[in-house]
Amino acid sequence: LIQGDTVPVKLKELDFGIYGPTRFEKDEQRSLHFFDKLSEAVKKGLVGSPTKDQIEMICCLNSAACIAAGAGSGKSTTLALRVIYMLMCLGVDEDSITVVSFTTASCDDIKAKLKRLFDHFGIIVRDKECKNLVRTYHSLLLNVFAGGRDSILGCDFKYFENIDDDKQRKSYGDNSYITRMSSA
């Protein structure tokens, strides 16, 4: 219980949702190496020095975690460092990580941070793999529901087939909701 304005308020219990209470196992040696590399990154100015709360998030052993903070507070940097920690210290396979953000601009920002930090931490990730690692919410949903034989629908599905031409359609990248449709 916590004290509210006038009445004690009972906090909601943690909902493990679809992920359950399973926790990752941390490799202590790799974790020490991670923090050595992180200290170097801070000294080089690649990232700011993480706060205690950010470190808790980066090193969280739960399979799913949530960041809620104001603009400019370091969410995307914390998220990028979380991905690196998961790869380096928790033995998580790169193909099982998906970072989801709402806008293309925020995805581009996270991808750029990841690329810089991957290089610093000595993690080899090709540009295509990095692009698949960070997706917009819309791109992820489009892929899940109609992204080929592995999708829920089990086939390719063409969105906005009434856009004037293929070149124009392809120029929208992973945000299919930003389009110009023909009069048809």
C-alpha cells in the first residue's frame, strides 16, 4: 500500500502477460565486459552516463520490460543499451528481438544509436539485420498480418494497390500509412 492524497492506495500487481515470469540468466563475465565497454562509451561521449533507474532497465532479467519517461530523458539510448546487454550478457538471439516504436523518425534514431553502439561494443550486425531489429508499430503489424508465407494470413497481400505506380509505393518504406492514392 502507498499513501494517496487521503486514502491508502493498493498498487496493482505485476501482470506477466504472455511472457510469464521467466527470467534470463546473466553471464557474469560478459556483464563485467559490458560495463567496461559502457564506461569507455561514456568517456568517448557515445552515450551519457546512465542513471541508476536506466541501469536497472538495461540489466533487467525479465523477457519484457517497459520504459515510460519524458522527452529527452534517454529512453532510446537506454533501449539501445538494453538490446546490446541482451545480446552480450543474456544470450538472447538477435532474431528474437524486435524494438517497436511509433514513428519512422524515432526508429531511425534508435537504429543510428544501435549502429554506433554495435561498432563500439564489437557486435557485428549488418544494416539489413539492424533494419529488421527496429520497426515501426505499423510495419510490424503489416508484416505479422500479411508479410508472406510466415504471416497470419499465410500469403502476400498488397496494400494500397491503387497508388499510381510501384516506384511511388516503394518510396514509402516501412510506413505504409503515409501514402498518396490515385483518384481511382
